[in-house]
Amino acid sequence: MGYVRYMENLTYPKTILEFASSFPDDDSCLDYLICSRWPDGFVCPRCSGSGGWWLKKHKRFECTSCHRHTSPLAGTVMHRSHLPVHKWFWAAYLVSTLTPGMSALQLQRQLGISQYKSAWHLLHRLRKAMVNGSRHPLVGLVEVDETYIGGPAKGYRGRGVRKAPNKSLVIGAIEVEVYQDKKSKKLKERAGRIRLKILQDASGAEIEDFLLANVRPASSIKSDGWASYTKKTMEAYDHIKQPQQKPEKAKKMLPHIHSAFGNLQTWLIGTHHGVDPKYLQKYLEEFTFRANRRLHPMAAFRSVLGIAGASIPLPLKMLTL
């Protein structure tokens, strides 16, 4: 193995040519994965002992203390997959670095996967790996609003649109960053990190749960005049409430979150041609992953592998419930 070489210089490929050169086969991918998971050397998950022998034939470590065998894929989204490791790496690279993302059908064609179901399962495992459970909450000034995702809702109006069978109500929160323009020297605003989640009823309690899980208390939250943003719901924050007279004014009052909603809708329709509501949250997480790494798209490859290394395998039956 090239274990020592990777330990000394663990980097991510910045171009597709670098990727092809760095990961030509399964062994090189395993090298990279091992060094990502155990940068200071192998540690046994059973006894926490340091050090082990690499069993080349079986592609796993044997602990020097308890002699347990451990695969570098164990506990990752790649665990017990029948696909070659290098195809997982190619999938992770394509999905995380290509700006519009990829559909399961595109992934199947690009990687030469025989069955669409295998490509779909692979893609959804990677989407799960994009969710970092230890990510830091949003801070500072944060815009919050809701939007409806889905096809036409004939016969439904206003907030009642959420009752339509093909509509989902999504809440979004986005940081507003203030920076100084290099040319004009004036202070300007731009969108920062984002969070998205499906809402069931848009109640004050549900909105409060979303905010507490995603926005640091004492931050300033700017919202519209929706009744669910009550004093109790917003008591942990500095609430900047801006009632709107007309729906079209919302885009001017909350420009960053509405721009993100527009990009989300375009992405879902353009790349994925619509999404089944029961899988929508997984697509929201992928969009969040891309949006939060839009300034460093190539680093997303390293991120998704690092997150994947700490994720629990997701069986197909759990994805299709």
C-alpha cells in the first residue's frame, strides 16, 4: 500500500485529471480512506488499541491487541456495498464537485452501473453522508421564511396549498454576511450558510424546534409577519418582524432566502425533473451541502468522504419506506 505516502500528504484532487491520476484503482482509494479515518494510524474500534497488520488479501486490518479484523469500509456508507470502491470515489467526486449535481440516471451512465436501482441507492447514501451532525449553527443576522415545493396545487390557495398531495412546505434559514466591497469600499450583503427542512404544519412549536436546532440563540432573525412567529416562538432571538402587504414584497424584504428558494426550485426541476415528496428532505440536504460549499466546490469531495467515514450504512429498504 501507499499508506505512508498518503499519511504524509493527504490532499483532495483539484481537477478531474488529478482525480483520475490519484485514484486509478481500489487500492489507492482504500489508502485515502484509511488516512482520512485514521490519520494517526489504525485504531481498533473494539479495544481502542493502536496498530494493526494490513491483510492485503482480505483488504482489512488485524488488530495487534485483540486480533479483530476491521475493513476501512466498515461503518461508512460504502459498507457491504457490492460496487467497487473506486466507483464510490468517482460517484462522490462527481456528485460533490459538479455544480448542478447529478441524477441517478446520469450517475448510472457515467459510471457504467448495470442497474438503475444500484445507482439510485449509491446516490442516496452519498446524500446521507452530506449531513454533518456536528455542523455549527447559523449566527448573526439570519433571514427565515417558508416556500412550497412541488407541482401544481389546483383548488388550493394561500397557506392551504400545503394540503395539496404533491406540495411540501419547506422552511429555510440563511445567514446574511456583511462585507466591504473592494472597489467602492461600501458595505454590502451576501448570502452565507443555509439550512432547509420540511414542515408538517408550520406551527409556532415546529418553527421554534427548527430554529433552536439550526440558529444560535441571541442571533437576530428577520422574518415576515406570519402568525406562527409569536413572541414565545422567538423568545430566544432578537426578532426583526417585517409584515408584508403583498406577497411579491417578500422577495425585497428577505432577498437572500428567496434567492436560495429560487435556486432550489430551479435545481430540483432542471437536474432531477421534480422530486417525490417522501425523498425531498434528502434533496434539501444535498442542496444545503452544495450551497454551503459553493465557494470551495473541489473541497466538497474531501468533505463528503470525511462525513461518509463517520456515517452509519443506510440499507435500501430504509430509503424506500
